[in-house]
Amino acid sequence: MVRVGNVELGDFPLLLAPMEDVSDPPFRFLCKEKGCDLMFTEFISVEGLIRDADKSVQKLDIYERERPIGIQIFGAELESMKKAAVIVEEAKPEILDINFGCPVKKVVCKMAGAGILQDIDKMVELTDAIVKSTNLPVTVKTRLGWDEHSMKIEEVAERLQDVGIKALSIHGRTRRQMYKGEADWTLIGKIKDNPRIQIPIFGNGDIDSPEKAVEYRERYGVDGIMIGRASIGNPWIFEQIKYFLKHGLILDPPSISERVEVVKRHLGHSIEWKGETLGVLEMRRHYTNYFKGLPHIKPFRTRLVTEAEPEVLFEILDEIADVFTEIAA
């Protein structure tokens, strides 16, 4: 049984990576339904949180159906991080997660996210302060290092464990790589083999199929796997991996009608949570992924990303189900 503090996650948990503008409550609900064991909010700026900025505060929204869940924060100022930890605890998640891995320039330039990989002492200092500021189990998500010449993740893992984190998620790329090239899990495996490391280690990067999930579990010995981009438009990946782990068989992909039904529910939850205008607008990034691989889908996709009326969008989705079910028959 894998535990993060007192949170039990099963024998080999599957985690949904925190993704800006993706892992919001509407999407998390679908992933949970499809077998995700632990999810995280979109990352939240501590500066926005302590200033009560609407966008940051809204990201604290969590629902009973999502539990267990972690709220993820990012920042670089010690006092702000401590104050934010108190605010997060009041929102009552199961876990507080610190983002030390985001490679985006506007985050990194403030020495937050993966930027702090340039100053490991400060990373440890911030983590220590947050652990002491909350009763929640604290976890960290990070990368191998700033670049190929400074991959200090083995040192980072030991030092963060020493100041009290309860789990570590590692993306198998450096900040310089961004999301390019192949993720290297070699160092993740070395950390799992380190007898000093007693906390769960979750691997992240390039897991896009049940077969790969099992291969990496066996090769690197991780306690669980965190899935990010491969889940976008594909919440089924969690149940597919679990089925393969249990039975050694590949589940059939979702039918067109199943895909459309999930998209309609996603759209409905998005409108319910964000309001009609923003809910419709922010769904547009998902349609390409949900209908990836369907021949001649482009005209329908164009209509989906230009239409503003929810009623019409639901009609277009029904039309997609009818047309492509007929083609498949």
C-alpha cells in the first residue's frame, strides 16, 4: 500500500499531473471517474493567493467527489509561501504540493517553478518552511535539474526527504528540455534504489500507453506514475492502465458515442463551474484531443471552436456521434 502521510493510494497509484488550464474540476471529475487515484489542482501562484486574486482563489475549489486531492502552489518568496500554506490548509485538501518543476519562462524568471533548480539550498529552505507551516502532508513535483550539466535530483530527493516531504514526483527532463526529447527515467530509478529514500517516488514523463506504464514500473521500480499530457482528451488512459496491470489485456478504445458523451459532460461541468462564456471558451482546447484520429473531423472541430452557444455545441456533438457511428458501422 502506497501512503502519502496518512493518505492511502493503493498498491500502484496513478496520478493526474497538475496542468494549467487543464486539470480543473470539470476535467478532474472525469479522470477520477476513470480510475485516477490522486489528482492535483492547477498550480496556484502564492502571490495571487495571499492577495486574494480571483483566479488564484477559484483554483482552491475542490469537491468531495475528487478526493483525495492535492492543492499545488508555486512561488519563490519565503513569507509568501508560508502564508499561502496556511490558506491552502483552510481549503482542506488531503495534500499540499509544491511546484518546483514548471519550465515556463514567466514562472522561471521569478526563480519559481523549475527556476529554483538553480538554487538547491533555497529550494530546501522553502520546503522546510512550508512543512513547518502546515499540518498537511507536503509533497514536491520537480525535474531532473536545470540543464544536463546540473542534474542534482539525487541530492534534491535526499534533502527534501530530510526536511519532511512525504512524496516526490519527478519529471524525467531538465528545465532546458522543456517538453522536448525523450524523458529519461534513469535517475528516477536510481533514487528508488537509494536505501536512504523511504518516501514514495512517482515518475512522470512520456507515459502514453498501458504497455509503457507497466514497462516503466518494472524497469524503474517507481511507486506510482503521474500522467499529464497523455490524459488530455483521454481520461480513459487511467482505466486502460489499471486494466492492463490487472489482466495483461488492452481495453478496447472508447466508441464514438462514448467519446461524445464524455465531451458533453465535460462541457456541461465546465459551464457549470466557470459560467457560460468562459466555460465554452476554455473547452475549445480539448476538442482536438478528444476527437484525435477521426477521419474528416476537421469541419466539425472548426464548428466546435467557433460556436459560442452551448445548445448549438451540444447539437454539433450529437451530430458527430450520429455521423461517425454510421461510418463505423
